[in-house]
Amino acid sequence: MAWRCAGLSWPQGARMPVLRWEGGPVSPLTGGKELGFRAEGQRQCVGARGNPCPTVAVVAGRGTQARCAECARLDRAHSVAADTIADDPRTYRVYLAWFGPAMVKAGITAEERGPARLLEQGAVAFSWLGRGPLMAARRTEELLRSALGVPDRIPYADKRAVRTALPGAAERAAELAELHRRATGLAGWAESLERLEFEAVDHGEMFGLDGLPPATGVVRELVDGGVVAGRLLAAAGPDLHLRTAGDGLVVLDTRLMTGWALVGADSAAGVTVPVAELRAGPDSVQDGLF
């Protein structure tokens, strides 16, 4: 029986992610779990805003969004991240997210989502900075980028490159605390945005990063008939770190699974899809089935 993947998510309050499947079932991803699947057929567009793609378009294997051009346009037309919604009445929070030494970004998320956005991005640690209306949060986010030199995004390749050689939780918190102090001391904050006290939240243990060995490669794409199988060592953001047959360690970005029909495979079957070498350091700094 084939299952069509709908992506990975971090349920609110849970300490592990789940893989979601078309139709509603989920597969919890606990550390040490044996995983194995084979892709079948062609990758299909997942549609937009909960609606199926009207043409059931075939999409490229290497894209992380699994949407055709029209569905991608419709999805972005209703996106807070794309600044296409200015009248959202919800309360938003501004945050600082830490991914590695000197790898910190500023961002915003709806308060009702809690830390879900930080877990989805693979933030190893974070602290809230402020809370208030959407546009006030957005203006303050822009102030932080300009004044502190922190970006609004960090490439996943950079996050993966440093994930197995991170300083301890105390050092992570200290770097965040200093940036939080500088951020809350800036002039120019939106008046309607409430400043929040520093409190470091660390996801290192939840992600399974303590003692995580370096990866030997990262999956580039799934292909018809291609297998990905292994034992789950860590999960950070959308990435699964798998110990595979032959004692290799491969990172799978689960966003590459969306849109594929998948069937079960032996967890000892290894990896037969295209894999790229995982580089040792970031290119830039501060720029169910199972």
C-alpha cells in the first residue's frame, strides 16, 4: 500500500516530530526508530492552502516545496512571511533563534503557535523578544536586522554543517542573552510592541544532538524506485539524521518527501537515491508507513 507524504510537523507540546500522511494519519518519529521507504511513480504538486492542485502537476524532485508555479503563487499570496497580509488581527511574537556560533536570526511568529516555528526551522535555542500586533512585530524585526546585523533566514545547508559540533547549552544561552540585551536596548521599537524578559529555550536534547556523529551525506532528491532506510538518530527542523546500512550517516530533508507516493522498505536496505557530500562548515555566517 502506498502512502502520500504530507510533510513533517512538530505538534504543540510534543517532544518529537511526526510525519503526516495524506488523509490525516501520522507517524511519530522517536529516537532510535527504524525507518524504510521506497518512492513510486512521479512527484505530484501538493496544492495550496489546503486545496489540491487542479492539474495534479508533476514537480521536480529537488524542490523543497513540492508545488507547481501556480500553486506556489497562490500559497504565497496568503503568506505573512511574504508581507501579503497586513490586517492579521492575531498577536505576534518577535524572537531570536540560535543555530550555531554566530548564526542567529530574527523572526516573527503568531503567538498562538508557541515555539512550533522555531522547531520547524531547527533552532537549537531561542528567546522571545517582544509581543504585539503584526505590523509592530514586523517593524521591530526589520530594526533588529539592520541594527544587529542578523538575517531573516539562514540556509539549511549552513545549519546542517555545524549541527554536530555545537558548544554546550550554557554557551548557547550566553550568546543569545547578549543579543537579547542589545536588542531590547535599541531605540526605535514600535510603541505597541511589549518587550519580553530574556529566557533561553534549548532544543538540543529534544532534537537528539548531544553526541551526534558527523553526517557523511545529504539526500539530494527522491527518485522512482529509490530507497531511503536507516535508524533515526536525530531530528532537527525538517531534517532526519539516519544511520544507514554500511554505518554511514545520511541527512534526509523531509520536505523532499512531500508529494511522493511511498511504500515500506526494509530498514536495512540503505540509501539508493542521489546523495551529496555534506560539507564541513557553513558557506556564510550572518548573512502510517513506519
